[in-house]
Amino acid sequence: MGTVVVSVDAELGWGFHDYPPEERPTDRIERSRWGWERLVSLFEEFDVPATWAVVGHLFEEECNGAHVGHPSPPGWFDHERGPDAMAAELRFAPDLIRPLVDGPVPHDVGSHTYSHVEFGAPYATPELASAECQRAVEAAEAFGVSMDSFVFPRNRVGHRGALAETDFTCYRGRKPNRHSAGSLAKPARKLARATVVEQPPPLVTPEIDEHGLVNIPASLYLFGFEGVARRALSATVGDPIVKQARLGIEAAARRDGVCHLWLHPNNLTDDDDLQRIRAVLDAIDRTRAQTDLSVATMREVARETLRAQSPTKRP
């Protein structure tokens, strides 16, 4: 029996604050709250618990943008100050987080750092990584949330020791390379056969790393197929991501392993995007009802992995 995990990179404006203003995807940023609210509704409709990796600053209600003592690069928090500061509703979100904590679905609220620092980037010093972990934990605890799960911004894994020092138990690792989706330069027909119809996304095996953390690698990014490629394949074989997700879900229902799906709330910008996620969640729900498929959060998978691999105590 396998497991499906869904993780969500919940960041609002923080996901792009380090981009030059002219390079920020305005449509995604402006629709990020809309996408968050609708994603919550879809999870409730299909009773699917997810791991929401939330940027720590979003737990707060206000700040002056100074962040004294934070070892950030110069200008890191400039988007919070001045006449052109990013809108407060994109920097603070306790109203969006509260339904995750108090709602009917037992979501796992984890961390996406405090201010969306890429831990694998050259500027991410050990001191910065530690501060990001610590401040994220403090902001969550002040909100009444204890976090176990961690998702690295832009999937740049690094400074795992900082996670262990602040008592996280698991993180989302990178997707196995051998199952890469291939180049979008390939003809659409060939790409559809090779990566959508014939090959399901990988089932991954959670593993305990040298820091004692459980690595739960990604299987499929639910919005990794966009633009011209998405339109071309949707017109011929249907939504390619829905097809791949269904293959992964079916594979998890047949054998051991984790099908780990992930997305951002800001990926949901229109009704077509909502329909994609609805179709994926419907496939999870139907398969769960007909098989022994398990649907779990990262926290639950990590606890089970640690329990299964801990030494058996002798009487």
C-alpha cells in the first residue's frame, strides 16, 4: 500500500520579493490570496489533508520592516518600506492561516522559512539559515502552531543542520533526476507519449538523512507544464498534469512508495487551474475509496518513517 502526499508552498508576495519589480509575475501575485482560499475549499470538499509550508512572516499581523538583528543581505526587506512597499495583504496572512489550523481538515502547517530565503543560494550563510528557521518557529508558536515539516524555497536544499537544530523532523527533497519531465523543446506529441502517457511520476521512498531528518522527495509539480506546451497537449490528450498525477496516484494504490504532489496557491489564477486541482483531488478521493491508498501529510509520513526505522527495544 502506498501513500499520496500533497504539499503547498504558501508564500503570497514573499515568493517573488527578491525579483526585480519588472520581473515579478504580477498576475500570480495578485491572485495569490484568491488561489489560497479556493485551494482550502477544494481540500475541504474532497477531505484531503495537505502540508502547508507557510512563510513565517505571514503569521504576523504587522511589522515596521526593519527586522533588527536579522542577518539578511542588503536590501532584503526593502519591499516592506517606502511609498512603493508591497501591499500589506501580500506580506501578512493570519486570516488565511487560521482556517488551516481551525478548519475541518487536519492540515499539517509547516515552514517555508521566515522570509523566503533560498538555503542553497550563495548569500545564504549558516547564520542566515539559522535565523530564518528560528524566526519562523517563533512566529508560528506565537500563533499557536508547532511545526515539523519544512519546504525549501525554490527547492534549493541546504543548511539542513539548521532545520535539525530548530527541531524540524522532515523536509521535501528534490525530485529524482531519472524521472525528469524532459525538455519542452521536444515535439508535443513525442513529449505526451514519453512523459505523460507512458511514465508515471516517481514513487519516492522517505529516508532519514545524516541529521536525523526525514527526506520526503517530490514526485510531481502540479504546474510544471504551462504555456504553449500545456495548451498543445490539452487540445490533443487532455490536461497532461492531470494524466500524470492520475498515473502516480494509481501507482501508489498498487505498491509501496509515496506519490508526493506539490504546488503554490499562486498557481491558481483562473478556472482552468481550479479544474486541474479539482480533477487531481477527485482522483485521490476516488482511488482512496476503492483501494487501500493512504493520504497523509509530510508530518505523518515522517513520524511513521522514524517509528519504523527506530531500533526495537528489547525487554
